[in-house]
Amino acid sequence: MADPDSIKRRKLTHLPFQEQGLIPGLPDHVAQLCLSSIHPTILYSVSHSWRRLLTSSSFPPYLTLYALLSPAPSMGVEKKSVDFFSFDPVASRWTPLPPRPPAVRFTVQHTSFLSLNLPIQSLSVAGNLVVVAATDPLLRPALECPLVFDPAESSWAYGPEMACPRRWCVAGSSGGSVYVASGVGSQFKTSVARSVERWRFGEEGKSRWEEMRAMKDGRLSREAVEAVGCRGKLYMVNVKGNAVKEGFVYDTASDEWEEMKDGMLGGWRGPAAAIDEEEMYVVDERRGVLMRYEWERDVWKCVVESEKLKGAEQMAAGGGRVCVVGGGGGIAVVDVLSRTPRVWVVETPPGLRANSVHILPRMMTSG
């Protein structure tokens, strides 16, 4: 996500060659190769023709922020609606995603559980946004099939039918596959609480869910669990925040469950995410500290401490950025590649708060 300093330059420079091609004297296809190495924030500010190039399907899409937004408590909305939006850090603009299929209805609050927010679980895989579990207004699983948003096509589609639709579960991705495990359907069932399913996303001939080795018990079925895919394994804990918790590790290659190392478990005090499935980060939600895991030493090392990170509820990582949803529904962004990591806030649209975030390629639009 672009930082505030790079957003200050919004005024276009009207160059005389704007309508003469991308770069004077060069064919456009050659000019595109030259311009593709320049940061999008620079291209956006130079000329209209370069700005149009950024939004064309022929230009490599840059990373943007996707968020599930709902009305903030201060709005006093009795019946909360939720929608996915995309934030373009170059244009500094929020855009709603195209409408979901009309048959899909999500409920985040119910009269029977006014103090409880019902989860909507989504993940990113192969540059796509995938919604795998949610609750409908009748307190049933809202999805029999995962709902997939493809930014390149700017459209929704259904994935293969799940053997066990869930209201909440363990959800994660690793190596281009989507995994769901445990959780609860319309009602609790031991078979569902122990089950594990895999969908090899986008693989020819594999458009189905595969049943994997069942878990020993249903300890992960009590609430929605976000599994972090990193280095061929899925890492997860059974309780959020600073409470005493158990750690679980699933080896996707061997289809085996392992215990989490003591150091990793001890420092897991908030939401976690991984960049390129290689480097894992966690936020200590109480202290507002972003930490990176050191695999050889089994310790978490402080990256940056900030008030903006306190109360962290969910996070995503990618493109050298870590994006964190705070307790008030705001979004903090950390540049973890900088020698001195910087933290800034992406303001949500007025009256809305973030529930979850993902980092994915820019949504292709006509604008």
C-alpha cells in the first residue's frame, strides 16, 4: 500500500506529448516495457496517457487492499450489511466490488446473539479472494460452495461444492490450495469438527474438494480460526489474543498434524500472516508490537511498535506490506521492507469499519 508521502503528488503534469504516444519516438509496446519498471505512483502523476496505461489490461496489475466493510457502531444501524471493497493505493480511492450473487446472504449479527459478531471467513489464493464460511439469516451455513472473486475478470464465481458447508471453521491456503477444517455447520457434529478438506485451486481436473486425514478431536471447532500458510505448512492457534492457547501445525505434504514449537506459540499474541508463504508476522494486540518469526532460533523479533497496532483483530501481508485491522475497524499499514519500518493508516469510507483485509492484484475496471 502506498504511504502518505507518495500520495501527496496527485496533480497531473500536462506534458505536450500526452496524446502522441506513451513515450515520444517509441512504439507503445516498447514504451510499455520501459514503463512497467516504474512505480505506479509515479506513472499515475505524470500524464493522462500513463494513468490510462495503469488501468489497462495490458499493464501488470499492482497490489491493492481488499476489505470486508460493515457500518461502524456509531452509525446506529440495527441490521448490519457487509460488502467487499477494494482500496487503490495509487489513486487513493475505495471501490465496491461487483455485487455478489443474489442468493448469497451473509449475517454478521442475529437477534439471538446481539453481543456476538458472526464470522465471515475469507482468504486469498493465487491472486483470488475466496469466501469459504459464513452464516445466513436462518443461522445456517451461507455457502454450500466457496465464493470466488477474480480481480482480473472483476467477477464472482462459485467453486466446487463442499462436503461439509460451515458457519465457521479453520480456513487457510498453502501452495495454491485452499484448506478448510473443523468448525460447525447448521449444528455441531463430531464428524465435521474433525474433518479436513482440500481444494487444489485452479488445477486442471481438480475442481473438487478432497477429504484429508481427520483430526484427532474437535478442539478447533469453537470459533473461526485463521490458518497461516508458510513454508509448506499451515499454522494456527485455538484462541485469539493473549489467552492461554494451544498451537497446531498441519503439514500439507504429509497430511500430518504436528505440535507448534514453544517459541512460536509463546509469542503468538494476536493475528498473524505471512508474506509469500516465507516470512511470518504476528501482532501483539495488547502492546501494539509487530514481530517477525525467526525460524532458526524459534523466537519472535520486534519489527516495530505503534499505538496504531494496538487492539489488532486481523491482518494480511504481501508486497512488503503488513495491513492490520484494529479494534475500532481502522486499517494500519506497515512497510516491513524499510530499514526503519513506517506505520500509517488507510482511512475507511465514512461510516464504515473494516472486518478483514487481504492484499491482492488490482481489480480490473473500465475506469
